[in-house]
Amino acid sequence: MNGIRVGILGTGSALPQRVLTNADLEKMVDTSDEWIVSRTGIRERRIADENTAASDLSVEAANKALEDSGISPDDIDLIICATVTPDFMFPATACLVQDRLGIKKTGAFDLSAGCSGFLYGLSCAVSMIQAGVAKNALVIGVDTLSKITDYTDRNTCVLFGDGAGAVVLGQVPEGRGFLGFDLGADGSGGEQLMQLAGGSRNPATQESVLNRQHSVTMNGKEVFKFAVRVMNTATEDVLRKVGLTKEDVDFLVPHQANIRIIDYARERLGLPQDKVVVNVDRYGNMSSASIPVALDEAKRQGRFKEGDVLLMVGFGAGLTWGAAALRW
């Protein structure tokens, strides 16, 4: 990556107050704490209440990121919101966030790439800053998957939680910031993880609602195999692109979908457990929010030091994948 060096100036996150534990789920569907933990590593997740939408969590996370960065809202000239659970089909959730933050005359749009969305958003924002389209960007990963989860489906309802994470991007000194990205998709696997109804192919009807076709459907085995494969190939590809090796990686910040997938990626990189940021046990799979929330928590805990090489990697609906290398 040439030209202007772009990095993270500030981070923020927002989580609903309600905690849904595995013990709670045992009362709702035929499952158990032991079954969930052994297969996913998840013990609890956060659930937004009926009055909390994606934009509400986004605004809270964005305000924290702005405060952390020291950047005024007036200096933000691009907002990208990565989500599959927007407040509305349109207007974009990013536009709602822009209005509530009081930011004027800035580009704002939503981006849909499933759980890879935050990484896609980062890549877009970095490229636009380097191209001179924007100077400072706000990138938000947010999802309220509980709104589209079928809590009678034990294969999916144990997985998902709600949250938002945000970063402020801007120019950083030479040698710092984003080093490169690797993005990809395999649309032939789209049916493995999808929301069947609500779009132009299958518009909402009384029948689609009764048949729960507006909820997440997933072929867990196929998505797991895909995830293990692309978590490895994406990390290898991005490191090769930027001229680094796995020995150069100081921290892995992965998509928080399943502890077994995270462990596979960690072992492939040869990293000790304390060099991997993990919160899947407390929050479950928050889709686009999982990486930025993990990033914010680790930053606020003081885990990263200047010059550390961070590797972010994820996968999601599409099927999509993405990876980013960053020098802190």
C-alpha cells in the first residue's frame, strides 16, 4: 500500500445490557451448557431489547471512538456502516448515525458482507482516504442478530449476540497503519448462510413470516469447513502481500464465531493463547461487530504496544472472507 499512511486513531464499542446465558437457552430449546461450550466456546451473549436498533448501538460506539481519537465529529467526512441488520432497508443506517452525531456534508453508506463486513468497510475507507476522497473516516461494524434469530432453532439460536464496534481512521506516521488487505468471496456458497425472505427474490408475505423465513438459516457443517479453510488462506495471503511472515505477527484479532475455528487459526500461526484476542465466550457471534469490539477491548486493556503487527481475519455470509494487516 503506497501513498498516505492510514491507521486507527480511536476505537469504541457498545453492548446491550441484557445477558442471555446458556442456562437461559436450556429453558428455551433442547440444548445444554456443556453442548454449547464444547462445540462453540460460547457461555453467554448480549441481546438488544425491543427498543434498541443497530443505529442506537452504532451511535454509542461511534461517540466512544471519536472521544478516544480526539477527532471532532465535524472532521469526519466519511461514514461506513457494515451490517446485515440495518434499522431499515433504506435509508442507510450510516445516514441515521450521521444525523444523530450532528455531522454535516459527509459521505455515508451501508455495506453488507456478513461477518466479514467490518474488514470490507476498513478496506473501502482506507482506499478512499488514500485517494483523497476523505481525510478522516468512521467505520462501524454493528449487528443485532437477535432480531433475525429463530429461538426455536437450536442450531443457530445458541450462536448469536448483539453489539457494535467503531473505529476512527486517519493519517498516521510512516511505517504505521494498515499494511494491506485480502478480500474474497465465493457466491456459490451463498445458500449455506442466508436470510431467505425479505428481499426482492422473496418479498415479505404472511406466509414467509409464519414459516420463519426472515430468520438466519445456516448449514453449520459447511460453514465450519469453509471458515477453517479461509481463516488460514486469508491470513497467509495478506501476509504474503505485505511481505511479512507468521513470525512477524504479534496479535491475532479474529472474527468471534467459534473457539475451535479461532484455535485452528492460532495454531496455524504458531501463536500462544495470550496473543489472540478472544471474547466469544462472553458475547457469542456478533457478526460485523465481533472484530471491532474485540479490538476495542484489547486496546483499552493496554494489550497492544506501538509497532505491534496485528492480523484481523474473518468470514461470513456471501460466502465472504477478509483479512487485514496493521502496524499499531
